[in-house]
Amino acid sequence: GQNIDQPTEMTATEGAIVQINCTYQTSGFNGLFWYQQHAGEAPTFLSYNVLDGLEEKGRFSSFLSRSKGYSYLLLKELQMKDSASYLCAVTFWRISGGYNKLIFGAGTRLAVHP
Amino acid sequence: GAGVSQSPRYKVAKRGQDVALRCDPISGHVSLFWYQQALGQGPEFLTYFQNEAQLDKSGLPSDRFFAERPEGSVSTLKIQRTQQEDSAVYLCASSVSTGTNYGYTFGSGTRLTVV
């Protein structure tokens, strides 16, 4: 399988920084996405990593280490509207079928409080 | 269309009833995925289409679940003889290519409640 693990819940204070970790099995790895999902809504794209290192986009940054099967999403200057689920998703190359299979972790529910 | 469209937005089905869920991907998108998302969980892979070809249906929970994309555009997920454990949000996602760097666009989902 392609187990993707991330913490179930996290809490943080408005204005603070929070880091959400994600680990995955490395076999067949072909890219990693972070999505934000508010209750009752579709996942929305936050970031994409395919090479090692840090990708920064405004208040959000994502890091990838392919050799360790590890990524994190860093959220800075937290706002109340950042309260949502954060989904780590990995594409694995499937030899049988010849396509990239997008698999999700269970999601991390982040609660931001004043 | 501008985005991925799913219909109906909400569906209530009596146990044993058949349902059909529709996904209208972005025009020209090659790849199409279906996911099942239970409350408080991440999306679980159901099936994948590349154009009209169903390359992977390993995530379909049982033979009551069937998906098709006959002309390589609109896709339908059909669930026969619905059961309470089928209650979930069903998400559809599409991508312009088979590669990963163009990303995936998700529809708003269909919330299925089986009573």
C-alpha cells in the first residue's frame, strides 16, 4: 500500500505558526500535494512539491524530503479562517496501467483560536 | 466549463435504491478520479479514468459500485442497492494531463445519505 500518515488534529493560536507533518511510503513516489478543505467544501490546492526543498507561497510553505518520505506544511501568521482540514496527497506511479495515482492521507483538522 | 461540476449536490436514497452520480470535468481534461470521503476522513480512492479507459478500479468497495466515462468527458458513478455504509461525499477530480505537475481540480462533491 501507500500509507500516508499525518496527525489527526492540531490547535494553534491566531498569529502563531503551525507545522503539519506528513510521512509516506517512498516506493513509486511522483509528487506531493497539500490541499485545504473547509467543512462541506471541495479540497482546494495549496502547494505541490516534486523535488527536495522548500516551496514558499505567501503565508504557506511546504517542504519535501524524498529520501525520508517526509513533508510538512508550514502556516504562518495564522488567521481564524485557516481553521480547516489540511490534506496531504501523494501521486504514485502505477506501472500497471501507466498512470499517476493520487492518494490522500486522512487529513489534519486545524483549529485556530483567538 | 470553468470548473469540475458534480450533480446532484445532495442525494437522499432509501436503502436498496440505485443512485447515479454525475461528474462533468473541465473540458479537455484527460484524467478523471472518483473518491469517497466519509465524515472526518480523507478522500479514499475509488477509480481512475484516462479518457474513456478505466485504468484502475481497485478502490471500488464492492460490485455494487460501477463507473463509466463512455466518451472520455462526463463520468457517472452508479451505486446499486445502496446501503447505509455508502453514505459519504463522493468527489470527482480531473487533470489536463496524466502527469502530476498540472495538478488536479476537484468538484464540490455529491453528499449521499442512505436512510
